Amino acid sequence: DELAGRNHWKSSLPIGTDLYDPEVLSETLQDFARLYAAGDVDGLMFAMRAGLVRNIGGICAPELHRKTLVGTKRDVEDYVNVV
């Protein structure tokens, strides 16, 4: 991806796109961090389970996974790595 110049796409945040919602991912990760810091294991499990069941923020959009050879948008990868 680096040689093909696709890393810029991975790092850039979409502006005005219907592809996925980076704000939802950011807010959800902040919620996870808050619950973790508070030691709220039950709340964290509930929040994470809800995120796994749904297509949160549109991260399952096939177009997100066709642009590069490895991975997708960095914020989507961050979310998946946390979960």
C-alpha cells in the first residue's frame, strides 16, 4: 500500500462521505475508554457487545475494504483493534 500510494487514503478522514461515520467510531472509543477507566466491566461488556452485533458507523461497508491491499481506514482499524 505504501508503494502504491494508498497509505494517504488510510490516514485521511472522510469529509462529507456516506461511506462510514468516523465521529461514531471516535465517540464509541471514548465511551470504551471512560468505562474502562471507571472499572465498569459490565458497562464495557455491554457497550462492546452492542458494537460487535451492529455495523457500527458503517464499518462493514465493502468499499472500505477494497481500496487497499491490507487494512482500511486507520480509525476503523483502531476501532477493530480495541474491540
